[in-house]
Amino acid sequence: MPLRTKELVTTMNYHLFSLINGWAGRSDGLDDVMEFLATTLIYVVFAGAFVLGAQALVRRRIRALVLVGASLAVAFAVAMVLSRLNDQVRPFQTHHVHQLIAHEPGVSLPSDHATAAFTIAVAIAAFLHRGWSILLGAGALAIGFARVWVGVHYPGDILAGLVIAVLAVGIVALGDRVVRRRRLAPSAPTAPTAP
């Protein structure tokens, strides 16, 4: 990315962060809700995914469960590589922010919470149940927004989590399609052997 473009993206990311985080600290009740969304809602998303996974297991939809698990594995592998390739630290390390929850300093991009929540929502939409994925997707959006509100992530970190989720599920779906086509393709006839 050219330096000028990178500076523009960084500036826009910070301004959007400031706009959202600037509302923190004005209402204890709203801050409490955002703290819950930022720290605890991820467990509700995991619980919902677990229930859907258990239902899929009962219905013997093992392939779908494997694809959801593979999507999570790919997403976290990509997130780990991306976090090692950049040096963007958390907002509270370089700016004055309204930090509402305690968090260790470190690399900010991408958000692990957003990556996990979005990957669960997108993978469940692709492989298990579209209806429930809408609720899980709304939960993922709420988690991402709240992580910015409480001062531990930039909006770009959340967007990166969404992009990683879509890419991971796309890669797994494409891989599954290739494997299924190969299984369904008729095998080439073998030439008869001479006696």
C-alpha cells in the first residue's frame, strides 16, 4: 500500500474510532451495556454455536460441523499471520481514549473477538442454518462495535475480522466443493491387462 494511502486509511480509522469512543464515559448505563457486549456477548455467540452444533450432530450433519470447525481454524491461522505482519498497537497505547475495560497492550489488528464471532456467523450461514446466522451476525456486529466503544480496538480491526471470516469460509467452501467434485467424478477406465 503506498505511504499516502496508508496514512489516509490510518487517519480515517482513527477519526472513526474517536467518533465512537468519544461517546464512552457519558452514561454509566450505556457504558455497562457496551462493557457486557465487549466482554461477555462472545460467550453467548459460542453457546449459540454450540447448540446449533449439537443439533447438527444429532441430525448426523458431520460434514457441516467439520466445515464450520475448518473455517474457524483457517480464520485464526490467517489472523495470526496478519497480527505478526503488522505493528498497529491498541488505541490506548498511542492515544488518549476512554478505556472502559482492562486489556493487555499489544497488536490490535485484527480483533480476535470479531474474527471468532464473524467466522461463527458466516460459517453457520454457509454450512448449517441461515436463519440463526442472522442473530449470530448481529451479535458479532454488536461485539465489534462495543470493542471500539470501550477503547481496545479500532474500527479497522473489526473490519479485518469480518474480511478474514468471509475469506476463511470461502476458502473452506471452495475446498469442500473441489473434494466433492473429485469424489463424484467417474474414475477413468483402466486398460485391460494382457493375459
